[in-house]
Amino acid sequence: MSNLSEEDKKILEKQIAKKVRSELDKEDFEDTAWLKAYSKANGKKDQAKVIYIDIRSQDLWDAEIENFEVEATAKAKKIQEEQIKTDKD
């Protein structure tokens, strides 16, 4: 699990919910998530939308966590490099 604070998690959840709702309202679905949902719903569009919410939300959550971890790793590496440089001086 990531090191996101509870406040950051709530903010992220709201951002994801807003994005997924917009996709549903516009019927502008992400292809892979929609096809998975439609398949699981046996072609029933209303049921596919419900499944899409779970799939798409999880996909977005996973992507944001990965981005957070990459940024945190890059930040830690930069701090370490600066410390090494300071120690050499």
C-alpha cells in the first residue's frame, strides 16, 4: 500500500469519482475497461455501466498510486544525491 495520507486518499477518491462519473455521463468510456465490463455483463449495457465503475475506478487508482510512488522514489533519489554531493564538499 502507498504512503498516501488519509486526506490525500479522500481527495484522490473524489477526483476519480468525478472522472468516472463524467465518462459515464458522456458515455466516453475507456476502451479496455468498457470491454471488460460489457463482457462481464453479457452485453447488458446498464449492468456493464455498474461494472465499469468498479473496473475504471480501480484502474485510475492503481495508476495514481504508481505515479505517487514513482514521484516519491525520484524525490528520495534527488535528496540522496544532494546529500552525497554535500558530503563530498
